[in-house]
Amino acid sequence: MLESVFDMETCLALVRSGDEQAARECMEQLYPLVLKLVRAHLPRRTAEEDMCQMIFIKMFSSLSSFSGKVPVEHWVSRIAVNTCLNTLKSESIRPEIRWSDLSPEEISVIESLRASDGELDPSESVASRELLDTLLAGLSPQDRLIINLLHIEGRTLAEACDITGWNLALVKVRAFRARQRLKKALHLLTNEAVT
């Protein structure tokens, strides 16, 4: 049994020795982080619980390769992000979004954006998030990941480099290109609405 103050290093040492209770406690401590990453990097139609279980299985199966040079949370984040990216790669994502694919609320958001200076009414926040999710679904897994990290989660470039394992130049280039693709997708939708 672990002490009341949770120590991840001690917990991992106990897990390595086969302590199942320690494994459950590690999962309880890391679950919010893993769930947040799964929700941020996968389409909503993916079963979150299944993905979280897959990430924990990968974590425990590769525990012997954890060196301890980085915080456990960073190591688990990288496993989670890579697992999500691999899942996204295996999905067939339709690259083009059509006006007919949008809900009436998403259409309303696009019409509001077209008619205003870019500021939306607070009542449209849910619909705008759904529209963003729809647009993000049309991006490649890497583009979706970098947009999520930098613009939705508000991570720094350095944090994005740590999580993805990409160098700074690659993060900047991917972010720029991903933003361009999002703008193009939104532009195509707004032009389709006009015609």
C-alpha cells in the first residue's frame, strides 16, 4: 500500500515489481491527463475509454524503457499522443467538408462570421466548437495535433516540441501549413454558401 502522499516514482517501482494496487493508483493519477489528451487529439466518434485503456497498456508494457530522465507525465503524454496519431492514421478521413455536412448551428456560425468582423455572439460558442471540430477532422493527424496543442490547449512551441518529439522548425512549419489548410477549408465553405 502506498503512503497518503502520492509519489509517482515509488509507484512505478512497485508496478515494476508486480504490485497491481500500485498499477491501479498510477492509472488513477494519470487518467485525467490521458483522457484530456485523448479528447484533444481524436475525433469524437472514437471510444475514449478504449483509447485510454490502449494507452495504459502501452505505458505498462514499455515501463522497462522509461529512463526517468523526463517527468512521467511527459513520457505518458508522448505515448498518448503517438497512440492517437497512429489511430488517426489508420482511419480514413475524408479531406473535403461540404456545406451539406454541416449542422444548422454550424451554418449559422459561418454566416455570422461572414457577416461580421470575426467576433461571434457568446451564444454560438458550442456551435463554433462543433464547426472547428468538423474543420479539424478534415486535416491530417499531424496538422490536427499541432493546431490542438498550440491554439486550443495554448501550449508553447517548446511544449509542442517536447510532446511531439519534433524540432522547433518542424513545429513552426506544420503549424503554419495547418492554419493555412484550416483557412482554405473555411473559405471553401463560405464560398459554397454564397453560390
